[in-house]
Amino acid sequence: MTIQRQALRRSKNDRIIAGVCGGLGEFFGISAFWFRLAMFIAFVPGGAPGILIYLAAMIMIPSE
């Protein structure tokens, strides 16, 4: 018996900017709110860490 796991993709339905947080939420089975909160917290101390993390995820995670 094998467990079929959904591929990590940027969400088309649950998106605010590029669907990165929505896709992560769907992949891990939790609310996208928690990923958005984490991105916001990474963005607060100067912006660069949050923006770089989001841009890297946007480039590396394919769209649905």
C-alpha cells in the first residue's frame, strides 16, 4: 500500500499575490493563514528576508 501525496504547487484558488502561501497550505493540509503570518513576520524586521523567501518560493514552486 502506497500513500499518494499531492505535489507542491502554487495555488490558483487561494492566492493573494502569487499563490505561494495558498499552495503551501494545501500541500501541508493547514490554513494558508499560518504561512501568510510567517511571511509577514519574516517581512517585518526590514523587509529583505521576507521578500527574498517569497521570491525564491515563487520561482521554485511551479504553478497549478
